[in-house]
Amino acid sequence: MIAPPVSSGDHFVFYGLLKQGAAGAPAHLDFPAHGEFLGPCQFRGRMLDLGGFPGVVPGEDTCRGVLYRLDTQSLASEMDAFESITPDDPAGSLYRRETTDLIDTSGQPTGRTAWIYIYNQNSDGYPVLEDGNWPLEKGRPRI
């Protein structure tokens, strides 16, 4: 299943265009009305520059994002749509939603998990963001 169910109160890691204040952010998603940004977080992966927006693929690099608590479950389907998740075409979806373990500043697991959007297409040839952090001003609208 490409998009498991989300519950109110679930946490999400945003690392690109969904980060609070990001250039290119989707204006139609009202995050403050449906939850709360909780602050910076870290996780393991490999962050790629896909040209105007990032993608994370599995890896062991330390990546940085923002933790968000979703209070209104209905927003999850809109976020999935923004991330081009197509339930009837998992292989064709731009991203997939799965859980990731959060890590502390020393790289150790915190015991907490959050949903994250993982890039779901061929990642060959894209530059790696070595610092694992997508700059807020670098984004451009995807849709």
C-alpha cells in the first residue's frame, strides 16, 4: 500500500516545499489551521536536489527537517495529492509516504517516528545535498 492511513495527532517530517516559510510552498494547504509546526528535527536519509524541490531517498546521511503535528486528518489526503501520490499507480507516484525514525543531534534514535514523503522515482544523476538541509529560499512551485 503506497499511502497507509493517517490519524489525527500523527507527526510529519517536512524537509522541502512543505516547510514553514519555504519558497514554492503550496498556498492551498492551510497548515496552521490543521495542526502545528513543532520545530526542527533530524532523520536519516539522502537528500537530493531535484531542481526546485528536494527528494529524500533511503540512506544514512543526517537530514534536517521540520516536525509538524497534524490535528485534522482530512489534510493528509491533500498533502498526498500535492506530493503526487497516486494510490492506483504506486510505481508512477512521485513520492510515497512512510514512517521514519527521528534522531537527536548526536545521531542517536529518539524512539519517535513520523511520516515522511520519500522520493519514489529514479534518483540517478541528481546532486546530493551534503548538509542534508533544503534552503527555504531555493524552492519553486511544483504544481
